[in-house]
Amino acid sequence: MTASVVSTLLVLLVSVPAAYALSIKPVRKWRDVLFFFLSTKMLPLVAGLLPVYLVAQHTHLLDNIWLLVILYTSMNLPIAVWMMRSFLAEIPVEILEAAEIDGAGLTTTLTRIVAPVALPGIAATALIAFIFSWNELLFARVLTGVVAGTAPVFLTGFVTSQGLFLAKVCAAATVISLPVIAAGFAAQDKLVQGLSLGAVK
């Protein structure tokens, strides 16, 4: 839970300013930047498993929850930037120009103007990042043990040499699914608005 929540917060903290720079105040060669973000998702996770394991071993970060936080943040950040850019591109420029005329700085613009307007998109991005972090198994299974084991790693513990304890797996899977279901219900209105934002002109 800790790795998923902290990584989601870090993803939002980084992706919103990055998307602002790529949509509302576009930097030079912003298309190349977006392609670079997209290209980071082209490498299969299993291809980067051994280098990550060796780095974690040499830095004594094996079975450490903060290693998963770093990995989940870097894995979900490209998707979050792409999603947030599409949401922020729908914000009327006139609102931002009026705030700039009133003397609002970048921090004030992001927190008091951009964030409330783009709240549905932020909710959708946060939920997607949380689900991807919560469901990740490969890195969590290889890089963690007893201390930093995640929920999917806990589920694999029911597969033993004696067989699969199906009833226990079903019960544990139901309990583990509850946080995601609760988050989805809590943000369902914002989620629908965010996922449909910009779909209809």
C-alpha cells in the first residue's frame, strides 16, 4: 500500500508541472520530449530486471519499500505525463492569461487555477497510476522479500509445493481488491469526467 500511494503522489507532483510545460507553456521540441517519454515504455520490463537487480544489490536496496517507490514512479510517469497533457490542453488559455495579468506566479497558477479545473483529469491519472502500481508483480516478486513484499507477492505465497489453496487465494484476492474498488467508487464522478475530457468537441 505504501509504495503505491507514495509513488502515485510523486507521479502527480511531477506529471502536472511537466504536462503544463508541454501543453499550456510548450517548451522547444516538445514533440521530441513526448516521444522520449513514450519510448521509455517500449522496453519490456523483464529486459530491465537484471540491471535493476544488480543496482539494487550494490546499493543495498533489496527488500526496501523505497526502491519500489522509485521504480513505480519512473514506470508510471510517462503515462501520467501523456494523460495530464491531454487534460491540460483543454483548459482555456484565457483563464491563464487573466491569472497572469493579475500577477499570479507559476505556483499559484498551478495550485489555484490549473489544479481545480483539471481535477477530473488528475483523479483519472491518479487512479490509473495507483492501479498500475498496486498490480505490479514482476519487480516486487524479484526485488522484495519479507519486509517490502506487496499485495500481489502475498498472493503468490498461496502457491506452494502442496498445491494451490484456491479458497484462500479467492478470499485474499477479494480483500486486496477492496482498496482499488473503494478508490474507484470514491472518484467515479471525477474519473468519468476525466477519461471523457476532450472526447467530444
